[in-house]
Amino acid sequence: MSLSGRAQPLSLMFLLGVGMASEGIDCPSRCRCQYLEVNCTGRQLQEFPTAIPLDTRQLILVANNISYLPAVELSFLADLVYLDCRKNLLGDDLDFTFIGVAKLVYLDLSFNNLTQVTFSTFSHLLSLVVLKISDNPNLVAIEKDAFANNTWLRHLDVSRTGLTFLDTSTVRDLPNLRFLGLSDNLWHCNCSFLDFITWMTETNVHFPDADNITCYTPAGLHVLRVPALEAQLHISCLTQLYKQDYIFLCLVGFCIFFFGTVAAWLAGICAVIYEVHASKGEKEEDEEEDTVT
């Protein structure tokens, strides 16, 4: 028998052995497992699944009812590099949740109930490259230094959330960022947002669906595209005063006038009192001299 003829049975035996081994590994109930991957998509899970193989690299929990990710159970999956938690009920506090999965490269938390992102939320994910937190309508705040430790981040999506403002340094200081989703948010295009708009026009970062990156407020700028507003907002913020600015200046002027008037009145009273006492002293001295003489 030729070498090629002997190799075919050996290959079949090897593949059969791998298949039997993959079937023999622990696997969470109602989930499908294969080599280094656990897929629990659409299983109506209420909690994070148990009995996940410790060598799992890819964990898919899409379309379930999971409201909490246990940090301890996640920390057992030290080799995890891919975690997809789309379409669940995750919300509120995720701080320190990912402290034990430092190798994570891909994380999808879109279509959940996230409310805020702080420095402690993703600070331990030093290898993170893709982060998707879009379609979280209750996400209203991302701290200025939320991604300070995620220097490898290339893809960030915060589209379709409740964000009205994003500090420029939050994304500007990410050296490897190439893709940033910002569409369909409630951007408040005031003077505080001007720096961010300027950065958008100067950066090489790609903004998908750019036509839908629009202002929500103020009413005069509603649905206008954000990047195109730079010149208009620049003129408005740097050369014109708003109504509240005029009110503030009037109040300052009134306060200066009022306190100046009061100070002058008090100075006048003090001068009069001084003159009265001085003249009274002189009269007493004159009377004493007349008495002596």
C-alpha cells in the first residue's frame, strides 16, 4: 500500500478523534459547544451559563435575558478573546466586571440597558480592539477617561444611545482608533461641543453613517449634520453673545454700580462723622484756653 493510501485512514481517525473529544467536553445546557467556542444564541437564558469550558476563547450570548455578568465566573475564562452579549438586559453597573478577562479583544454590548461608562468599566481590557456599545438608549454618560487604558482600541461604536455630549479627549487620545460610530444620538450642539466638532473635521478616523450624525438641540440646529456646523458654530461661539451673556453683563454692571454707590455713601458718612468730631475737639480746646486765661 502506498504512503498516500495509509495517510487517508490515519487522517480519518484523527478527525474522528477530534470530533469525539469535542463532543465529550463540558458544555452549558441549551448551548452548543465546539472547539474553543460556546454558542448560547437565543436560548432565553436568564442568567450567565455555568459549566463553560475554561479554555473557551469565544463566548456568544446573543439574544437572551441576561441582566448580570458575574465577574468571578468570567475571571475563570482567562483565555477568552471574543465576547458577544448583544440583545440582553445588561445595565447599570458593569464596573470591574471584566477584571479577569484581560485578553479580551472583541466585546459587543449593544442592544442592552447600559446607563454609563466609567473608567472602571473597561480599564482592565488592555488588549481590547473592538468595542460595540451602540443601541443602548439609556446610555447618557461616558466619563472623560473611560477608555484611557484601551490604547489598542480601533473600532468604537456608540451609535443610537442617549448621549448628548462626548468629551474630545475621550476619543482623541486613542492612538489606534480608526472607526467611530456616532450616528442617531441626541447631540447638544452648543459651544461646549465645538471642540469635538473641530476634531471630527481634522481627524483621520472614519465615521460610518455620517449623514445621520446630526444635532438634536438647540432647536435652531435640529437635524443639521454635525461636521458641517463647525464654521457656523465657531462664529456663533467666538464672536457673538447669547441672551444670557447680556443678562450676566447687565447684572455685573448693576452690582458694580450698586456697590460703588454704597461704598461712596459710606465714605461720605465717615468723612462727615470725622469732621464733626474734629470740630468738636477744636471747640473744647478753645474753651479750655479761654478758661485758663
